[in-house]
Amino acid sequence: MPSTFDRDAMAKWYAGRHLGTDSGVEEIHFLPRESPPTEIRFVEINRLIPETTDLEPIDFGVDIGGSDAHTLLVLDVTPAQWEAIRAGRLPLPSGWTLDGSETIGRR
Amino acid sequence: MNNAQHLWWEQSKSELALFVQLRKAGAAQCHLLHYLQMATEKLSKAYVWRSGKAPPKSHTGFVRFLKALLDRRPAELGFISRALGFARPEDLERWVSRVQPLAYALQNIAPAEAQNGANPEYPWPHEAPAHCPATHVFPLWVSLADEGQGRKLILFIEKAILRFDVYA
């Protein structure tokens, strides 16, 4: 984990952990644009969650309080839901955008 | 721990206690899985409330809980690991990766997530029932009860619920 809060570095670190510990996650999209500077937004494409899963980001409660306090929000989607989002048939949460997003996948 | 966490934790402890009693009483596998899944769902929601925001109403969440736990600061992960029975954070991380298929199977067995298949509450498929939970042999329960990794997962769930106040 980076010693001080650097959003891009921290996002890569969290993404690496999620890809490393959760084989259901195929790809992670980091969405920095239009998010508050201390907020990390991920869309995680997961092949092991059911289609019925709510499209609602979860606050992971990673680092509460202190000088480096920040928020990690994760939106879990199935591959089919991801395709629908990309095609514009399924909306992202309010205020979220794919513009300027970064894809972090398995190597 | 905030008040919402406390309320969800209490519910989780109660469902875990019922799971333990049902197991001692030799209840059918479906009931054991039902209460174990519900206890982990409440635990997951108690944890998510740590951000002060309400979790989604869906049944899923146990794998997300495990991932969120591993995302804690390294200094905190040390005492969390010890509280959950692991000597070092690396041991907890490795174990979470290995146990994850069982964790997914447990969270996805709730009827709303089971996609008209095997679940611990209702005969399935809904349109033309061919199976009844009370008489069904669940491969998931066989793994949890008879395999080392499964038994370790049940022990982990018990510790994670009973020691929630340590890391909430």
C-alpha cells in the first residue's frame, strides 16, 4: 500500500488486490473523472455474481479518519450488465462516467 | 461500531446461534445452509455499515466482505488477522483466495440469487418442482462439513461474527 494517499497509486493497489483474491473479477475499470479527489470509483466485472445483483456501488469502508482518509466505492456488475452499460442500455450511478476511465485487468 | 452495525451484528449473532443449535439437533442440510447464509449476509451488512451508508438490500455480500476486510490498512490487518485466527495478514490473504469458491457458493445459495436452482428454502424449479430442499443433498454442505477447507470456513465465520467488535 502506498505510504501516503495518491489516488492513482492507491487505485492500482486496490485493483491488484481484488484481482489477486477474487477469481470472479475479470476486469476492473477505475473511473476518476468527476469523482471527489479522495474517492476511488471501481466498476468490477464479475462472472461469479448473479444477474439479479443490484447495480449499486458499495463503500468498502477502507480508510476512515486520519490525514489519508479516502473512500473506495465498488460497483459489481456481471459481464452482461457491463455490455449493457457500454451500449448505453444500463445507466451508471448518478455522477459516474466512463469518460477517462482506466482498465485494469489480469496480466 | 456505530448503532446500525450493532443492530446488524446482533442479528448475525442470533442467526449463527441458531445455526449451531440446528446442527447439534441434526437438522436437514437446507436449514443449516439457510441460517449460515443468513448469518454471513448480516455480518457483511454490519461491516458495510462501517462507512455510515446503507448496504444494498440484495442477499449477496460475503465475498465482498472478505475483500473489504483485506483492503484495510496494513497496521489494522495485523490485528484483524490475529483476531480471526491467522498468524499473519499474508496467511489470511492466501486463505481468502483459496476459500473463495466456497464463499461464493454460500452467498449465492439464497433463493433470490439461486436462479431457480438449488436453494435452501423452496422446491425448484419454480414452474415444475422436481427437488425439495429438505431432502436434497447439497454438495456445498458436504464440502463445508466434510472437507478441511469447508470446516475452516465455518470456524472462520464463527470467529468473524463473534469477534466483530474487534475489527468493526
